[in-house]
Amino acid sequence: DYPYAFRQLPQLLLAPVTFDSESACDGYFASLRSRVEAEADAQRTRIRESCHPWPCQASDPVCPSPFCERQRARVDAELVSHLDQIKGLRARIRIAPP
């Protein structure tokens, strides 16, 4: 068991305190959400492509190895956490008056 094999550095999600318009705010958070989801997809792809402990083969679509499953579960949990953080950040921002 190598718990450090796919460890990513902690990621801090930051957002401006105010936005000039509702559309600028929506665009920022849509972009942030897309980036977070794309990073999770990239991590899942890396795990799928490189996590093949015996008897799994590179051609197996999903490897039933407990080690690989823990890595996939960690990525999924981090994605849920980040999406929850985005909702919290979005709730706290202000739109500047015109």
C-alpha cells in the first residue's frame, strides 16, 4: 500500500469578495467549477492508466484493487468537498452597486 502514490497538494479555492456584475460572478464560478471538475477527471484518468496492481491489466476498464478504489474514492471525496466550497464562496460574495 503506497498512500502517497497519487497524492496531490492541497488546493485552496479563492474568489474575489465583490464582482462588478451578476454575469461576471456567474462566469467566474462556472469557470472555477469547470476547472475543479476537469482536474478531478484528469486525476481519475491518471489513476486508471497507472493503477494496475496484479492481477489487473492495463486493458481492464476498472481495476477492482482495494488500493485503486481508495485512490478513486479520495478523488471523488475531494471533488465533492471542492464543489461544496464553491457553493459557500458563491454565497458570500457581493455584487458592487452600479
